[in-house]
Amino acid sequence: VTTSSPVMASTTKTAGWTKTSVQATKNLAAEQRLKFKAAGVYDVEWPIKLSAERIASPDQSMKNETAIVGQDCTKTRTTTKVIHFQRHGQGYHNLIGDLFRDLQPGKLVLDSKDESINPFLKREMVDSPLTETGRKQCKDRRKEASVLNPELLVVSPLLRAMQTAQLSFHDHKNNIPWVAHEACREELGLLVCNERRLLSEIKEDFPWVDFSECGDDEDTLFNPHQRESPREMSQRIYDFLVNFIRDRPEKEIAVVGHSAWLFNMCNVVMDCGEDENLTNWFLTSEIRSMRVTFVEEL
């Protein structure tokens, strides 16, 4: 949603979205778009084309269709899924970021390796959990999530995403499979809030979740010295959607993850038709329902 929309105006206070956090999403979106342009990711030609359209209400017709169609002597395979994407609620790293921006406006530099201007390097932030505000945001989303009909829930194994799924999709906890997947983690590298805890510890906290799509017990994907590039992230997202989500038998899926990952997906990997309701930065705990179409030339 855009910051000027009726939805934003009516929910900002109850969702815990402060002026600082809303402005931060605008700034992050602008910064990321410049990075995307510099990295040339807008020019990437994906072998399988992905597009998305917003589903305004859960009672809209939701169908999964796979068809092979001949068009001008070229066969295409088209698959459509309904996917509900959610960003995690406010984490402690989000809170620290907002406090830092309030106290030192314009000083935060996420690419810096200097803790004095990049608090996300502090080891205390490893795998940041939800704040109390974040927990409330996610509980407030429970009613919205309860009327959705996912047949599968896929979640990042980072703690704030796991907690978000547990609180918002609580009504779906015992009746559909839950799968943790490393490919929908937040940007890998440098920022320690995105470094995963030991997988064995996470499994103890969330015993009903299937962790077979996760890697080693220790986080071998995280590079403490360098942030994941936009091109590397977009490839990771593309592979997740095409090689995992597309061929799943479920017609409707929920994916709980992270803002930079979701922003890259909606602006680089998928064609969202310039719909700002999809391409704007996700706010904490926000859910967006989309009809996602995959088109492959055979």
C-alpha cells in the first residue's frame, strides 16, 4: 500500500507503523531502485516469465491452472498460483534502526562496516526476534490471515519470520503443512540481523515445521564480510519461485518472509504491471495476496 492510501491512513496507528518507519520504507525503496539500476538487474531476461496481479479480497476467484498452449507455432506452459506474501512484524533490528534514524538523521549507512553508523553489525542482533509491537502487529493480522485458504505455508527460518507465521497464521497451524525454506531468507551477508541461529535450536522452538528444505545446522549461507548483491538475490528468488513454488501441487500458498527479498521479487523477478500496491516496500506484518503466473516457452 502507498503511504497516502486510505488503507494506510486507517491502519498506521494500530499496526505500529510510526512516521519514521513509514519514511524509512520510502527511503529504502528509492535506494534499492538505484542499486537495481546500477547492478543492471532490470535488464535480466528470465527464461520463465513471472507476472503478478493483486487480489483485492479473499473471496475473489482463486484458481491454479497449468496449461500447454500453442501460439504461432510456439508452445508455452502456463501455470498460475495464488500466493499470500507476508513480511514479518517489527523486529528488534527494525526498532534499533528507527531509533538510530530518529537520533542521528541521515547517518545510517547499511553498506558500512563501521558499527558507529551501521548498528546492524552488532552481534547482539543475530537472528533478531519480534518486539512486543511486532508481536501485536502479527496478532492483529490473524483475522485477515484466518479467512485465507492456503494449502501450504512456506516460511523463512529466521526467528522473526517464524514467529510472525506462528502468530498471524495460527488458525492454519494444524491443518496444512508448514515448510521452512532457506531460499526465502532475507538478504544474506554482513547485516547480522539476517544471520540464522543454529537450525537445531530453531527446530526445538517450532517442532511442527518441516525443515527439510534448510541446510546445515550452522548458517553456512551467511557471509559476514559482504552483503548479497541484487543480482544474487534476484536469482535466489527466481529459483525459489520457479523450482519450488511453481511445481508444488498446492493451488494456494502463503509465504512469510522479509522486506528486501519481497521488494526485489516485486520489482525485478516478477512483472507487477507498475501496480504500486505490489511494488512498494512492504510494511511490517503486511500481507499482500497475488495471482502469480509463470509462462515458459517449450
